[in-house]
Amino acid sequence: MIETETIWNDSGYDCDHCGGQILERTDLETGQPAQVCLQCQGCGCQWQLDGEIIRIGNLTSCRRSQRVRSTEPAQTNINPFQLRLIVVASLLFLGAIVFFGGLTAIRFLVPIAIAVFVFWRLYQLGKERMWW
Ligand SMILES: [Zn+2]
Ligand SMILES: [Zn+2]
């Protein structure tokens, strides 16, 4: 015979979707390890203890916050790909310069490369500090 029991505890957090109380929900089932998650009393959102969302509530703010979360990893995934693209493109460019212009061309390219690198770092720094 399997029995289930749900225990509710106050987690001490307030929901940033609806301002409701967030409860710690413990589901006990015979023969199973206890399942603990967080659930909002107001909008019904459920989270794992590490903040990963399990169930999205019906409020607009619930869905909006979920959308913000889901776009975050996508953005960080693009960056290494873009970086690789830039590296490959610049290697091809460099190869073409050497092929057509000879080694003397590289001497002009080095200061340009340094300048580009400095500007790129400045751009990244500015983005981190929300200058643009
Ligand atoms: Zn809520
Ligand atoms: Zn919610």
C-alpha cells in the first residue's frame, strides 16, 4: 500500500512574480525518497531547491520571468561559436594576406590586430559595465 503525504513549510521567501508567500513543499511517498520543492501560494509556480523552474504559473509575470531565464543560456552559447567564427575568419584573412602580399604585409597587420584587440576588449568591458 502506497501512501502519499504532502508537508508544507514556510520557506521565508516572497514570490517576485505575485508577491505571494513561497512554501517549501515536501512530498512523501512510501518507498520513495522525499521530493522537496518550492511552490508559490499566489501564482502556483514551482521551483526546485536550486532555483530551476518546474511549473510556471498563469500570471504574465511568471511567463515573462521564465522567458528571461530561458534566453540567458542561449546567449552564452552563442559567444564561443562567434569567437570560433572570428578566429577562423581572421586566420583565413591572414592566410590570404600572406599569400598575396608576402610577409611584409604582416608587419602592417600586427599594429592593426593590436588596435582591434584593444577596441574589442574595451567594447566587452563597456558591455559588462552597461555603458551601452
Ligand atoms: Zn507567485
Ligand atoms: Zn509565478
